[in-house]
Amino acid sequence: MAKVQKGQTKITIYPDWCKGCGLCVAFCPGKVLELDPVEGCAKAIREEDCINCGFCELHCPDFAIVITPKDSKGSSEPNEGSKKS
């Protein structure tokens, strides 16, 4: 996994898949995630502190978390030049 500086990572959490077990919260060294008591699922409340370690994604038993690097413009979407035709 390439080293990414803080603030260069996009965290996507699929609330329909998340069962609120809290494993992602427990394994996050940056304390980026918290469980939302109202919705009952994980939320990235401090995404700018994410160090791209991938522990949350790795430990999620429901595959509800996806970590992607942002491009130089701050977007996690692929740019037009990288799409296959």
C-alpha cells in the first residue's frame, strides 16, 4: 500500500451494509471513526486525520468500508484520462 499523507484519503461507509459492530472504530489508530448512536452505523467524523492504514477496511466483517486515495485535486473520482474506453 502506498504511503498517503493525512487528508489524502476518502473513506466511504455503506450504511446499509454496516451493522454497527464497532470493529472499525476499535482498530482505527487515528480515531477517525465513531459509531453514530442514532443511525447505528460507523461514521468518518475526522476523515482529514486518516493515515490510510486500511485497518478499518480490513477488519470490517461486512465489507461496508472502502478506503480510496484522493487525486491531486482532492477528489477520489478517477479522472477522464484514466478511464478505459
